[in-house]
Amino acid sequence: MLVDTDVLIWHLRGYSQATRRLDQLSALTLSAVSYLEVLQGMRNKAEFIAVQKMLQRRQATMLPVTEAITRRATELMEAMTLSHGLQMGDALIAATALEHGLPVLTGNVRHFAAIPSLLIEGFAV
């Protein structure tokens, strides 16, 4: 299961539903893009420390953006940006999931729904 940025943020903000769902996973796997998006939204050093501790405590695996992921994300954006509004971050996260054969756990099902072959697990707080 590849965990999308929004679920990570909800967990870090203390939403118990997000924490419970992450606790059910055998492992925390995320795209490097999700990590960067979390970093981008941080407001202070305490939040940075909380992110680092959470990733360490959950023994998170961060999947890098590879050449194959970049190529697949490019194909997705070329096919879907104009028709579905697919954005770069979501394309890279979806491409990471597809390249690794993982479903995506996300609260933003609409962002990923039109992507062929992508398995999605919707999450709501």
C-alpha cells in the first residue's frame, strides 16, 4: 500500500482515524514526492522533528522517483492533464504505485480515479 500525502498529514495532525488506518498496515510505504509535500507544508522545527520521528517509528520505506516512474508520470500527464486536471505530484505518486504494483491509500480518490490500472483505497476522516 502506498500512502498518499493527505493521509500522512491527517495522521500528523492527530486524526485518530488516520492513525488507526496506518496502524493496520504491515509497513508504511510512501513516495519521495509525498515526503517532499509533507516537508513543504511544515510550519516549524517541531513539525519537522515530528515527521522524522513518525517515519522512524513506523520504519517507513520511501520509494524514490526513478527514470521509469518519471517516464510513466509523463505519459499520465500527457494523457490526462487537460482532460482530468492531473497534477504533477499526483502523477508521480500514481506512477510510483503503478511501477511497484501497489494500491494507493488516499482521501483524494477523485485525483486518481481516472488513472487506468491504478488500485485505490479511499480514506475519509
